[in-house]
Amino acid sequence: MKIDLTQREYERLLDMLYIAEWVMNACKVEDDPRTEAYKELEQKIFGIFFKSKGKSQRVQSSGFTVPGLVTLRAL
């Protein structure tokens, strides 16, 4: 599958991923194995951003600044 996005649409997609991750984990008390598939997909999509910037690494919220809402940090 191929999805064509503008830079702004991609930035909004990253924002949506950040918000979704926050909603899934904001009140989490312990690790939930049901969220693993979502974490893996999130990493894959964030990885596309870093690959386009010449980096290849896993990320988590806070650190590298992505235009818009999301900030990312390499793990």
C-alpha cells in the first residue's frame, strides 16, 4: 500500500500518533501487551520521518522537534 501525503499532512499524522499514544498510556498502571502492535506501527511511521532526515533509530515522545505538536527523542 502506498499513501501520498504532503509534508503538512505527514506532520498532522505524527500529531495524531502522538495524541493516540498519550490516550492509550495516560492512565496506564502497568504494561499492557495489547498495545505492542500499536507501538510497533508507531515506530514504523516515526522511522519514516527519521529515515527522510538521514537517521535510522527508534524514537519516543520528547526530544527531536517535529513541526507541530510532536517532539521525538531517539532511544
